[in-house]
Amino acid sequence: MILALGCGALIAVQSRINGELGARLHDGIAAAVISFGIGLVVLAVLTPMIAPARQGLTGVRDALRAGHLRWWHLVGGACGALLVVSQGVSVPVLGVAVFSVAIVAGQSISGLAVDRFGLGPTGRHPLTVPRVIGALVTVGAVLVAVSNQITRPSLLALAVLPSVAGVGTAWQQAMNGRVRHYAGMALPAAFINFLAGTVALLIAFAVEVALRGWPTGGLPHEPWLYLGGILGVFFIAVSASVVRFTGVLLLSLGTIAGQLVAAAVIDFLAPAHAGGPSAMTLVGIVLTLIAVGIAAVPSRHRS
């Protein structure tokens, strides 16, 4: 759970970095391509250098041939690509805190479904009352967090994007956990995740360029704006390892707690264009943390 909390903090920091990169480029998809592309390059260099990682890729190939893995288990990175795009598009306007609360709602609901149907490596988990209540409270927390934007429908609509990305995040964690099981270590699972995500982003970017032309912003010179992909490598590798012990929902709850606390601190210390977190945003964060505590109540039965 400590590792899960750390993963959540990484997401919050990555969100600010990719959000700022998207604002500088005037293009959230271009920022996502850069972020995912850097992560893929790092993994493409590391994976062939480590013998167990090479063997892990062979294990994934054998699992595919034997039918233990399906092709759709390997495309979890596409959901990660959606998350990074939503960072570049939403964070500059919403701020990290509101963005994080919106992700939480989708992640909690999706985590319930993923665990209930046994899509993750730990099998099926029952729909207990605390889990359902916790997921529903997170949805209410989003409504509270964005309530001060009720007169600005465009911002409310923008909050839908990270909510959808949150739905995909839980599914991504489940798929990466399955791939990691057959790979034997996290590095090959992370490489496959970033490969799938980069391909999806390049297709989306090509369509965008065909319709709108190249991004109008130039590449920034600050090195820290290109660290989002490195943080993503750590997040994917650690979460793929942890999920086989915790299940998808409990991993999500840990990352949620770390993400929200870090997001509030980031928005206080370095506010986005929307300014620091409002009082209602802070109330939404507190409600979400309460929901995490409710949903984390252990179940006596397992299906």
C-alpha cells in the first residue's frame, strides 16, 4: 500500500508536468506523444539489456500462443495514452486537484467492475456494501469539487475527460497485472504498455495533424517538462507488480489517496492557470479520502 500511495503521488506530479507541456505546445495530444515516446525509448533501451526482461517477453509470446493471454490483454497502454492526453488537455484549466478528483470517480467505479468480473490477476472480488458505498461517494465528491464551476458548462464538460480516463486506468492496471504474471517481472509489462500507448497516440496525432495542422507552440527548453514519461515508467512498473497482491480496487484506493494529497499540495505550491484549489475542491478531496476509507473495509467473503 505504501508503494500504491507513491504511485498516486507520481500521477499527480506527472499530471502537472504533462499539463504544462500541453499548455506550452497548445496541444494535449502532442504532449502525450512526447511523454509516452520518451518512456518507450527508455524501456526499449533497458529491456534488451536485462536477460530476465528478454525472457519475460518470450514468456508473454508463449502465453499468447497457448491462449493464456489474448491480444486485448496487451493493449492496456491505450488507456494510459488516454490518461496522458487528458492531463495535457484538462490540467492547465482544471488544476491538478479537480483533475485528480474526476479521475477518482471513474477509477473507483471501474475498479469495482474489473474486480467483480475477475479481469485482474487476483481473480474475482465480491461487490461488498462498503465498496459500493465508497465508489458512489467518490462520484458525489466530484460533483462537490466542481460545484463552483456550475456556471461554466465548458469546464464541467472538460471534467468528463479525466473521469473517462479514470475508467480506463483501472482496466489498464488489470491488463498490465496479467501480462506481468506471464512475463515474470514488471519491465516487459511496462514495455508492452508503452508500445501500445505510443502506437495509439501516434495514430491520434496523425489524425489531428491532418485535420488541424501542426501544434502552434514550440518545444520548451526546460528539462523537467520531459520527465512525465519517466514517471510513467515507474508508475506502470510498480502498479503491475503490486496489483497481483492487492487486487485492482485496493490498488486504485491506495493510488487515489496518494494522488489527491499530492495534487492538493501541488496546486497550493504551484497553482495552474485556474489558480489554487477552491474550498469546494478541498471538500471534494476530503470526501474522496473518506470514500477510500469506506471502500477499504475488508470483506469476510471472496467469490
